[in-house]
Amino acid sequence: MKLLTEKETGVVLDYMLNLGKQMLGAGASLERTQDAIYRTCHAYGLVDVSLYALSSFLSLSVKNASGFSAHEQTTIPKSAIQMKKLDQLNSLSREVCATTPAPSRLLPMLTKACHVTPYPRWAVCLAQTAALLCLCGLFNGGLKELPAICLIVPICNVVSWLITRPGVDVGKVVNELLSAFIAGSLSMLYCRLVPGADVYILLITSAFMLIPGIPIINSVRNVMCGNEVNGAIELMKVVVETVTIVGGLVVSAAVFGGGVL
């Protein structure tokens, strides 16, 4: 294996830090991101690797075989689950570790892997509606509840898009609170108009639409894998989001629910 020059060491370091930033921003677990960085260091012969990683911050120091040390750190933007992008980044990481391309090729390869055409909003909404219809059925929902799901999901998606688009983003907590309030209100108003529809099934199904499933899994995994600090921070965020969702449903029940509470 060719020994890296000082300039090449800096380029590889820059690639690893940006790879970690993109992976965490796309919803990767902290452990998977750390593993990708450590494997890349091993592939390029870097030693004395010192990595401090949180889901919002990365700091990395390395030393090449000739003794040259380099250090970089960066903050991570708020994450948004992007499975397609994450799959491409994982594939890139495996390819780089297996083939060790020239350092000058790393950043262009990363830029290419990060280029992902997002799914159309209508397709995401349709898939989410189909998933919640199945979930409603698992909760013993019948034909009376299904039209409500087909109404709630698109309306919540439109509202979420309106309040999170660039220049208007009000924050995740407000988004979750408002979405939960709208979902709960629509559920209860629908049950008033359609006798026999089960409001509790609709409320539970609507809550599952909003609960941050992947962040919950990642935060618990952090704690179990030894990243207790990051796990505690992420778990706290998840708890706040979940309480916000419950709060939105409770407020909607207080306003429109009648005897639901």
C-alpha cells in the first residue's frame, strides 16, 4: 500500500469527516458511522485514530505512517431520514475500503453518492397512506375507519410541507404538535359524522404516523453499544417529540373530543 503524503492525508481526512456528516444527516446510526470511518482509516494505513462523535458533532484526528498528524471537526445539520441516500453512502464506504482509490477521487465520489433525487411528495404520501391503512386493519379497524385515514394523512402531509419549507421552517416540535392536533381533530370530527367509527383506533393509528421510529431505535442502540452520552441526548429528543405528539392529541380531544378524555 502506498504511503500517503501530508496533502493526501488531509484529503482522506476531509473525505471521512464529510462522509460521517452526510451519513448522520441522512439518519445513520452513530455506530455505523464510526465503523465506516475506522474502516477507511485502516484501509489507508492511518494510525492513532482519535474519533469523538455525537449525532450533532464530529471530531477526528489521524496520523499517517510517516508521523504526520491532522485534525478536523464539524457540526452535523439536523437529520432527515433518507434511506436511498444512506444506501448509496454505505455502498460508497464499502467500495472505498475494498479498492482504496486515489485520495483525489474520494470527494468527487462522495459528491456523486450524495446526489439523490427525492421521491415525489405525492408518492411518499401515497405510501404512508397505504402503510397506515394496513396498520389500522391490524388494530381491528373496519371499513368505517379507513376513509378517515385517507383524509388524515394527505392533510397532515400538506400542513407539514407548508410549515417546514425553506424560509418558513418553524421547528420539529411545533410541526409535531400541529400535526398531532390536526390528526386528532380530524379523527374526532370524522367520528361525529360517521356513527360507529372507533375514535381510539383512529387516534392510535394517527399517533403511529408521527412517532419518530428510527430515532428511537438509534438512541436505544447508542446506549446499548456504549455511546451513552449521545444515546441519552437522542433519547431525550425522542421523549420531547413523543410528549409533543401526545400533547397535540390531548388538546384536540379537549377541543373536539367530547367524552374521549
